[in-house]
Amino acid sequence: MPTGAGPVTGRPKPLHDPDPCSTPPYGGPGPWAPAPPVQHPAAPAAGTAVPTSAAPVAPGMPSGPVVSPQVPLQAAPAGAEPLASTGPAPEAGSPAQAAPEAGPWQRYDPWAAAAAGQAPPAHGPLQQTGAKVLTARQRRRRALRITVLWTLLVAVVSSGMGGLAGAWVERERETRTEPPRPGAMPAPDSVAAIAARALPGVVTLHVHGADESGTGTGFVLDDRGHVLTNNHVVRPAASGGDISVTLSTGETAKAKIVGRDSGYDLAVVQITRVHGLTPLPLGNSDDVRVGDPVVAIGAPFGLAGTVTSGIISAKERPITAGGDDGDGSDVSYVDALQTDAPINPGNSGGPLLDSRARVIGINSVIRSADGGTDSDGGQAGSIGLGFAIPVNQARRVADELIDKGHATHPVIGVNLDMGYTGDGARVDDKARGGGPAVVRGGPGDRAGLQPGDVITEVDGQRVHSGEELIIKVRAHRPGDRLRLTVEHGGEREVSVVLGEQN
């Protein structure tokens, strides 16, 4: 450049023609570059000064460079019409200014062509708000997305409602299965309810004799002060001793023996000068079924008011107990109820109760671990084999003891061979102990029983020994008729009406 030349006002021009196949300078569009998208027709690129020589200017507008606001550019969808310029239109008849020569050093102005009457490149329609116009395919995709979103929303709401419903149901279930609050009444057939009804009628007996003493249990029969218990509980005081009874309230009273029977192992004592007694109701032992729930109350090892529970394990268990005297006079024969309710020494004479708090048995014997029975207050513990006298038998015996002071025993009028080892009960074939094998004129004699007959069944129930025959007979009353199956040179049946013996 010559020295002293004036300042260059125009843009420098290259010394050679541009190569159309060459790479354009950085920042300029190439020969095949599309026009950049724009949003507003009145605004050029953000912050760009448009030279007056690069774009035509409408009349009345300043010819200096115009700085456009910084408006972000956005591509217009294809197929839409471009917006018209917001500037004033040129006056009619005014000569159109010549378009400047395009070159790589000139900034591109997309609105110059529009102002000169040339259509800008089509890049898609623009809305006045700048929002994109959706095509049919895009609208379908958008509708599909909305449908999916609504489906998910409904599923979420439904699952939430289901969870709330499940929580409500669970809360209601927990409310219904909530354990009873303190002070709430227990179910009538629960152990707690049975104990609450029966405990006031259960007493503890303290017996002191000349040679021995012990503790047992009994229960109130009536408001006259009669108490039913076991014979082996009161036997130490039978020949002169002392019996005191402790009520459930803690009150203590003296008692006397009204009557007792060793064959049934039952006794009745009476307490006086005591008011407010609670007699226990008596049930029906014939209606008891195996598996029925039962509750036992007693004073095991002196622990008064002890409550245990279990079930009826079996019925009509032939049990013999006693015999300590050696002459058989104190042997008891019981067609017992078997229970697994824990029974221990001190429970003897206590009630065995059904689910309605009615007495169905009198706890009498337990089977000890050594294989024997314990009915005399020994120290053997419970192994789940307890036996109770059926209350139907005890009721009859208690009534007789109260009325007459003794009980009657049903008999068939024969002497049995207790040493017989075969199956069944054998009538002795000769007189023993000063009496005949078959009592003349007695029930057995009238039925046709003979010495040497073997009785194998009573009313269809098998008997295996002389003890079992006595137990089956004593489970009935005098005057009852029994059907006996007898073997002696053949099998036959006989009918016998039971007699009576004190």
C-alpha cells in the first residue's frame, strides 16, 4: 500500500477470484451451505451491524448500521410461508437499489433478498408466537404419547387407591383381631371364664390324723355346707383326727366326715357356720366325648387354686387303686375318665370341669412314672395320665352318703377267682372264705350262673379280668339289668338284675 494513502473505508478485496470449490473462510457460508434459520424478519443475526451497502434501506429509514436485539434463532418448519417484513414498504416508483456483489468477505443477510423482492429460502413455516407447527405424523406421535401418559396416570392412581383399600382392610382386620383389653370379659368357654366361675366353689382340705396328715381338694355340693372329696383324702382323720377347710376367700372352717366309701373312693364332709357358699353345678358324664376340653382345679403340693386344662383322653378306663390294708377292703374300682390335664398330689377330690364350668368328674388317681397308680397323696408327679370318677356315679354315691352315711354297691352274687390268668372274669369253682361260689338265691343264681363260668362281656363290652368285671358292675345302680356273655363248654348269654350290698 503506498505511503500517505488515505484510510481504506471498504472491505479488502482479494487479489484473485475466489475458487468456488475451495473451503470458505471461517465464519462465512460455503457455496452449498443452506441459509441459516431465522425467527423474526426484522432482526438480523444477534448483535450484528448490517452495513448500509449490504442491504437495501426503505425510504425514511436511517442508512447507518442497525444493531439488532439478541433474539435467538429458530428453524422454521418446512412448508410454511415466511413472515413479511415489519418495516415500511418502499414507495412505488422508487428505483430499486442494486444488490451488492456477493463474496466470501461479505456477511450474509437473509433479509436482503426479501427486501429486493426475492423469496428467501424455504425452511418451513413460523408461527407468530415462534411455536412449531406440527405435522400429521408428529400430531399422531404426540397423541400417542398423551394416551400413554394418561394410561400410566390412571394405573398409578388405581394402584394408589388399591393400596389405600388394602391398608384399610388390614387395619380393620387388626382391629378385629386385637387382643382383648385389660378388664374385657373372656369368652364363656375359655379357661379363664371357667376358672372364674368355678374357683369360688373349690376348697382346700387340711387333714391331720394320728399317724399321717395331708392336703387335698374338694368342692361345695350345696348351700348346707356339704363338700365332696376323695375317701383317701379324709381317711387319716376317720379314726379321730382334725379336718379344716379353707375357702377361696381365705376363710377357714372346721369340717366333719358325713360318710365315706373306700370302694368308690368318695367321701362327704360338712362345714358349718359359714355363709355365702358357692355350690358347683353337676354335669352329665355320660355325654362327655373323647377330645372334649376340660379344666382341673386343685391344690397340688399345697398350692391352692391351681388351674390346669386339657382334654378327655379316654372314657371307661378300668382303674383300681388303694389296697394298702392288704385285705382288699380299701381297694377302689373306678370306670374312670382319663384326662391329660396335669393332676398332681393335692388335686385329689377336686373337680374336673367341662366347657360350661359343670363338674363332670372328681379327680382321684394319677399314673406315675414307675407304672403304678397314686391315690394316697404320694409325691409322684403328673405325666399326663390322670383319672377322674364320673360325676354320674359320684352323684348317686354322694346322695347315699348324705342320706344314710354309707353307700350301696351293686352285685351279681358270685365270688370271683382273682388269680385267674385267662381272658375274662372266672366264677370261682368252689367256696372260698366261708361263702359259696354262687350265692344261693342271689342275682347270679337266678340268672343261671354256675361255678367255673367265665364272663367275657358286659352289655357287649369286653372284660379281661375280675377287676374289670367289678368296675363294669359298679358303674351301674342296684336294680339295673345287665346282659352277660358267658363261656363254659360253649358260649351263652344270661340276663341278670343287679342286687345290693352295703
